[in-house]
Amino acid sequence: MGPDFEINLAPPMELLMGGVPKEEILGWLDKTILENQGGPLQIAYHIEPDYEIGNCLAMHEELENRGLISNIRLY
């Protein structure tokens, strides 16, 4: 659709559950970013009771390390 069309997606829920190696989560993130080819991208999901918070944070930390998001809080 081109670089002006924002893509919104959620990671597969299986990646956010316990027992998933961090490498698998980051592999999905790498593939998603590569396939998006620099276009606008939003990754969104809800925190569910069965999700491992560490898996969710791994994605956020990696995006922050790459300079793709900022660690800010809005009050």
C-alpha cells in the first residue's frame, strides 16, 4: 500500500505467553519490521492474564533500543 498507509497489527498471542524464548519474540519483531519496509507501523495488544509480562517488555525494550519508540509516559 506504500509508505503513507499505516499498518496496525498485534503480535501472535502465542509469543506473549510464558515459555517462549526471547529470541523467538525478537525474530518475529525483526521479520515484521523488515517486511514493513520502513512504512508506518503500529504494534498493539492488550495485556491478558495468560501473557508473560517479560515477553511484552522484551518487544518494547527492543523497539526502544532501535530508536523506533520513546520511553515516555503521558499523564
